[in-house]
Amino acid sequence: MPTAIPEVARKAAFTLTASALLLAATACTGQSGSGATDDASKDTTINFWHAWSAPNEVAAVKSLVAGFEKAHPNIHVNIVGNMTDDKINQALRSGGGKAPDVISSFTTNNVGKFCSSGALVDLNPFFRKSGIDPEKTFPKTMNEYTQFDGNRCTVPLLGDAYGLYYNKTAFQKAGLANPPKTWSEFEADAKKLTITDGDSYKQLGFMPDYHGWETTTEHYFAQFSPTYFGKDGKSNLAKDPAFEKGFALQKRLVDELGGFQKLEKFRVTLGDEWGPKHPFHTGQVAMQLDGEWRLGMAEQARPKFEIGVAPLPVPDDQAAQYGKGYITGTIAGIAAGSHKQNAAWEFVKYITTNTDAVVGFANDIHNVPSTLAALKSPKLKYDPRFKTFLDIAANPESATTPASINGGQYLVTIQQLGYDYESGKVTDLKAGLKNSAAQIDTDIAQAK
């Protein structure tokens, strides 16, 4: 995720509204391979649409493209930045000379839409032709979230890993020597770090509310290793006990740290997620679930304490898997309507599999590299604490949320159950899980 505040905020908005995007992408925009007849050795120009907009990020993209054009002097890249998924989708549908040949998106939740609609070509034939094995090239989780139903219509382009930030000063004052590794340790630490002030807090150990900062269901649940869908394609929400355990953990945290109403009353007084007054930056919250970008943002805010970074805790019965986390990231793909797909592939192959290119871009954007080789590269520059996120990204036990034909709608449904359960609107969790699973199945059936 980009480090510039406006861009990070926009990406977060993409994630929250993923189900609303690409709704019009139901008509096939082209057949896979239909435009792959161009000669990539001849002089040509391709259009690359991306979403980055902050000055340092735009400069990083230009540097990445310059490296490609130096290696492929006959292929010129026309860069179009600050593009949302809505704009990208409209352009993919309409086609034309100004439409993108290559796109990048921050919304992994929309991979299912991109693949099933035919908007982007299946890249498997290109990988085979180039002799590249994606399973040996990309971290397991990133390799998984860039395909849908055997169609690899996208490829990883940098990634995001989620872990635990903690206030070392507050830990020392509370007599805590190390960050928690299990959820039971986390619960105990969160309570010990909480200092109440009447009906509010001087310091809150952790803000568990789903309306909080990055405390979404998918980020919590990744530590429980859930299976979102069965082999039959039906929702596993009411069948996999990982979901019930995840919901139960979050609800216990809400209840143990003061209750939903008290927490919400405190939360609305706190600073926003992207500004210097973020409650972790100010010390109002002692532990924070967040992505790798938070480290740079927190340091820029000049906190009055030392920042610690660790993986998120895991269930007590999965202690051996401590070190895993939730993974997502930017994706890239080739437009099905492009008539320059071979040239486009040369560009996609360079920016996503060339180790030096991936490392250079990761250094400039301050994201997690998206190839196994880049994660181990000696050219990678980072704060020592950042290695926590590199290790989470490389951990085969790390998880993501699977692609679906209607984008992230199933996650919206699960998140809504979370809102209803934490607030007390839903009191029977098992019934809530069954009802939400049925809704997810209905929504997917209607999208086919």
C-alpha cells in the first residue's frame, strides 16, 4: 500500500466498496489471446493505467517504466495515473486506441470479476511461453489471490502484509516484556494496557470494533486459517468453526474492554486513520492491527514512544503457526481488448517478475515485494522492523480472502454480520452465520 496519505485512504475506500465496483463488467470485452498476434520486437506503444497519484509514487512508476523501456527500447509506455477501478472498467469495456493495454489495481477483491467477465486475459499461456512457473515465483498467498477458477487473469505487483504494532513504552509500564503470540495472551495484554478514565479511557489497550482502523473481519480471521468456500462453491461460513471462533474472539475483546457503547463513544473522539492524530500515533491506543505502511506513517508523526512490530497473534491451538498474517496487494493484468498483448506481456513480465525491477519499485513505494526472489534480495532497503512484514508475506501459512464472481460482496455480508454481532443486534451467532452463508450463496448464484 502506498505511503502517501491520500493514496492510502483511497485504497482503503476501494477495499470497503469492492462489491460496488465492476458491476457493469458482465459483458465479455474480448477473448483471451484474441489480440496476442502482435510482434513484440517491432516499434510500438502501449497504454499503462495505474492508480497511484502521490508525487513520490508517480515518480516511482516513471522510474519503473524507464527501466523497462531501457531494456526494451522498441516498446514505449504511455502512463496514465490516478485511475480508479470504475474508470479502468469503463475503459476496458469501451476499448479504443486510448484504452489501457495493461492495468494495475489496488482491489484484489475484484479479481473474480476481472477474470469471469473476460475483461482481462488469462496469463497462464504467457507464463508457459516464457518458461516462468508462478508457483515458484510468487509467495503462495499472492499466487492464490491473482487467479479465479483456474484463470490467472492478474499477477502480483507489490503486496501488503498485516501485523501488530505496539507501544513499547506502554508495554514496559504495564510490565509486559514481549508482544503477545496467542490470542489469550493478547486478551490479557489488551486489558492490562487499558487505563480507564470514568466513562472513557486514558489509554485503550486495543480498539477491537469493526468500525475501527483496519480491524475488519478478514484481517482478524486470517489468523484462524478459515476456508471461505467449500469445493461445491458454497459459503463455508456456517460450517468452518474458524469463523465462529473469530467472531467470538472479537466479541470477547469488545465486552472485556468496556463494551460496544463505551468503545464507540471513545472511538468517535479519536483522530482519523490517515492523519498524524491516529490514536496509535498519539498513544491513545497501545496496540494496532495494521499493514506495513503504518510504520512510516507512525514515525513521521514523531510519537513519544518506541514503536514495536510483530506478527498478529494466533489461536492458542495454532501456536506453531505464529508468524502468519493477512496478505493482499496491487495486481496487474492485460486487457482482453488489447491488440498489443505480446508487447503488453513483455511489460507485465518485467514489472512483476524481474527481481531488480520489483525490488526497486518496492524500495520506492515502501511496499512488500511480490516475488520470492525479491523478498530475499540484498538490494532491498528497509527499516529492520519492516522485516516482520517480509516474513509474513513469505510465510506459506499466511492467508488472504479468495476471489469470487461478484467481487467482495461476500466480505461485505460477513462484515455486516460483524457489525450486528458486536453491537448486540444479532445475539445468536450460529443463526447469524447460517443466514449470512445463505445470503452469500444467493448473491453468487445471481451473479452467474
